[in-house]
Amino acid sequence: MDLNEYVGLFLDESMEHLQAINTSLLDFEQRLDDEAVIDQIFRSAHTLKGMAGTMGYDAIADLTHEMESALDLVRSKKQPATPELIDVLFVAAEQLETMVEDISRGGKGKLDVTETVSRLQRFIRADQEEVAPAAAAPVTSRAFECDVYSEAVVKQSVASGYLAYVVHVELSADVILKAARVYMVFDRLQQLGDVILSNPTSDELEQEHFETTFSVLFVTQQEQQSIQEAVASVSEVASVIIEAFETTPEAEVATSTLLQESDPVVPATSTPATETSEQPDALAPVASKTIRVNLERIDRLMNLFEEFIIDRGRLERIAAEVGSPELTDTVERIKRGTNELQSLVLTLRMMPIEQVFNRFPRMVRSVSKDVGKHIKLHITGAETELDRTVIDEIGDPLVHLIRNAIDHGIENKAERILANKPVEGNLSLRAYHSGNRVFIEIEDDGAGINHERVTRIAIEKGLITEEEAVQLSMEEASMLLFAPGFSTAEEVTDLSGRGVGLDVVKSKIESLGGEVFVETRRGEGTIFRISLPLTLSIISAMLVELGQETYAIPLTAIIETTSLRKSAILQAHREKVFDFRGQLVPLISLNEVYGLPQHEAEAYSVVVVRSGEKLAGLIVSELIGQQEIVMKPLGSYLEGIRAISGATILGDGQVALIIDSNALLRK
């Protein structure tokens, strides 16, 4: 059998178990006596071991086996959990993640885990006198322990015409080279079929960590008698007992997922097909929950739908001009159907940013421990959804910013005590939507940015002149942190001092069509704010007129539209403002912003927009109405146009620019 077809399922389930291990380890460190947390880590490690063993990823299987053994001692209260055990479990989790990521990139999941395994074994050997007899006990029960994943593989093999057996082998009591005999048994079995699992594990058999009895889960198309004769012909095999293997109901559910993920290796015969059709109806929904779709196909679907939306807008315009009730009714039905289809299409590439955020609690623990600081991470908005392509790219910039906050932002214990701050520093990671963009904030309660020191270092490195330094605003001085080669670290460490980091962050974010900003207060902390486009090309927008030109404002940024009399316009700090629900809100003339002719009137159409906590009223010539539009980038030759995020093609073929309200409100 070719197990490569199950790699996708293995990766999906492995990442789920690794996330469960990471989350539970953080809880375990705080509550060492919480049996539920220990059981969760143990179960995840056990399942991961079984899956890895089935797929032939021995390094993962070996490491999870040692984790399982160490946790079993804690779970059975034979050994207390120690700080050393917690540390090595975190290291093991990180190595498991590295190996799984290597497999996802087409690798073999190989990694030198010798040191980690040795550390786990030292913990286990502390209880060696009690553990050794249990490990050496012969397998007397004919029941074969098997994880659901392996059973699912067996079940599909059976559906493909294979037979599943458990082969119980007992070697002679005076056998000398047990491992060699085991190898010969496995070799005979591999000639007749495929070995799925063994008990004890292949690693334990190889190291002769068993008495004389072992069992093998085996699938084949050969008769039982042929297997009996082949194994019995191996020297120093005392007895061979072969039993049919029975799968559990849980394996039936897992098999339905495997069957939808891939085609069987051998076409199923009519008999298994009949058996499958007789499964309980309750299992049917499980088989249709998820499918794998190549991202290129989704991109093609998006492009086709974008063209359809443009044509739909053109059809709506034609229907309005013709004035035919029958045509108008048909267009309305098309519009209702495409609105629902649009919401489905747009969510295909959206994923919660949680899968990026979930890696940071363990990283913060590790890095803060390395630098000798106590830091607590607070995560909010992990459910915020972002385009898949951005999700894949945003992880590394966030790693840089978080490590920077831990190393440079938050003070050490002594400095925090002198500043009358709690010894434990706080690091907040937030995500939220605003308009047609997603904002991610990394905030610390550290010392803030020392602008004088930053400008002095920038002058020393030749990034700016002393004359330019005098003219810098606080915001501009903060942005010097993103200059190539800039670093405030006085010595090179694993975390900082190499002059590489924040400039890479800025470049990566800008390549995604985003921006990064810094807010800081001396003695109170710093906020790094990342603004990213949703990259969803179809949005709802309000079309407005500025003079003779049409512009679009994304509806997600709009609070409401209103008519404002000229007499209601006030002056505050040399700016035009108006009273909006008891709050003075600044007014921005879009004609003035974009250099268009301005006009005086007794009343103005105003669009009230929000960006974060900021509000503003945008003065326009006329409100046209709402419409679904397709966002198109302006291209590199039109980069840098203030407060314009893209363009769209309207139903009459006219091009309308899309206003970036977030840029307008940022001063």
C-alpha cells in the first residue's frame, strides 16, 4: 500500500494535536497537579505516536513515545512533575512542530532528537525500578491496542480487498539475537503484505525492550495458512497465532474521512461497497464536512466571479435605462442569487488569524525565560479572519515584533521595580477589522521608545544628519527603528544586535500591501500597529460624486451618511468640525484632498467614517448609492497616491477610484 495518499490527513491531524499539546503545556506549567491537562497532553502524544508510526516517521514516533512514557509516570503519580520535565516537553513540542513542517514541505520529517530523548529518558530512569518490570512484561492478552488512525487505514485496506490480521509471535526462551529474529519475521511479512503497527513498537523491538512475545497488525491478500508457514519458518520462533482484526466504530468514522480525501489503492469490490452503504445514516454528514481544494482553483473561481460582478452591474444599468418591468424583475432575482454566491466565494480564502497567534504563547514563554523576564501574553481578536495568502506571510513579521518587545520594550525586573511597576510585564496581541482592512497590534507596558537615543544612534550610523534630526517629529523618530541596519542593542545576542529585524518587518508588510505604525509613551509602553488589506477583491461600497468624477467608499468604513447645513460647520483648532451625536468630529473636503474644484453650498452631503477610535466627516458633492464593486490594484506606476487603495470598473465602463478612509484619518 502507498501511504503517501494519507500525508495530507496526517498533517491536518498532527497540527491539531500539536496545538493541543502546546496549549496544554502552558496550562500544565501553571497547574502541575491538573490531571485533565496531563491526560490531554498524554492522549495527544499517544495519538501522534500512532499516526507517525503508521506513516513511517520514526523520529516523531520515538520522541512522542518518550514523552508518553514520562507523562505516564506523572499521570500515575509515580513521579512528580519537575521544572526540568516542563522545559524538555516544551523543547520536544517545538521539535515535533519542526518535523511536521518539514513533512508539509515534502521532507521526511527527520531531525536529531537524541538530546531531547536522552533528557526524557533521564526523567524516566529515576523511576527505573518500577518502570522496568512493567516494560518487560510479556504480551499475554490477545487484544491488540491500536489508535483510531491506524484502524482507519486498515478499514480502507479491507474495503480495497485486503485481509487484516493480528499476528502473535513468541520466540524461543533461549533466543540470543531477538532483534535479528524480529527483523526476519517482519521481512517475511513484508513479502506477503504490509505491516501497519506492532506491539511493542518497532523501536522497542529493535532495542530488544521486550521478553519473547510481540504482535503485529498486518494487511495482506494472502491466505492465513501462507502467513503461518512463512513466520513459523523463521529460526527460534516458538509459536505463531493469527487472529482476524476487528475495527471499532470510531475507525468507521475516520475511514469515511479517508475515503473522501483520496481514491482507494485497489478498486473496491461489490461486497465492501454494499457493506459501506449499510452504515448508519448518522455517519453520512462526517464524510462531507471538508474537502481539499487547490488554491489555484479558488483563484480562478474568484477571477471569473469578479468579471461576473462587473457584468451584473452593467446589466443593472441597462435594466434601469430600458425600464422594462420584466427585465428589472429578472435582474433583481439574479442580484439576490449572486449576493449569496458572493458571500460564499469571498469566504473560501478567509481563515482566522488564530492559527498564527497560537504559536506565540510558547514562544513568549521561551524567549522571556532566556532574557530573565516575567512576561504575560494577552491575545484578543484571534477569531478575526484574513485572506489565506496574508495568513501564510504575516507570521514572521509578528515574530520579529514580539521578540523586539520582549528584548527592547519591557524592562528587566530591577528596572520595573524602580519604576513602581509590577515585576510581571504585559504583552498584548490584538487583531480587529476596520473598514476594508485588518489591524494587528503588539503592545507592551515597557519603558517606551527613547527618541533622543534613537536619533543619536541614527546620526552615528549616518542614517540622518543632525540638522534633519532637529526637524524630526516624535512619529518620524519612531519610524527610524525600521531603517536598514538600525539597532539599539549594545551587544549582539541571539535576539538582537545584528541590525536585521524591523526593516525586514516593514518590507514584508509593505509587500502585502500593508503599513506599520508606532505609538509610544515614555515610561508607559509602545504599540506597533500593522494595517493590512483584506485582499478580498469584491466589496460593498458607497458610490459618491466629487465634481464630475465618481469615487467609492467601502461600506465597512462608513457609520452613516447625513446632510449638513453650512451654518452647522464649526471651527476648532483651525479645523472645520461638526457636532456628531454630542462629539466634535473633524470635516474633510475630498475635493480639496484630491485637488478638485470646490463649490460653496447651503448644505453638504457628508459621509461619516471610522478608523479605529477616530471619526471624520467626508464632504462629497453627491451620494449616488450602494453597489458591489471589484477592487483592482492601481499598479506600481501609480503607487503612493494619497488615500487611494485601488480602483474599480463600473457598469457603464467608467473607472472609479476607491477611497482609503484609514489613510485620510491618519495625520
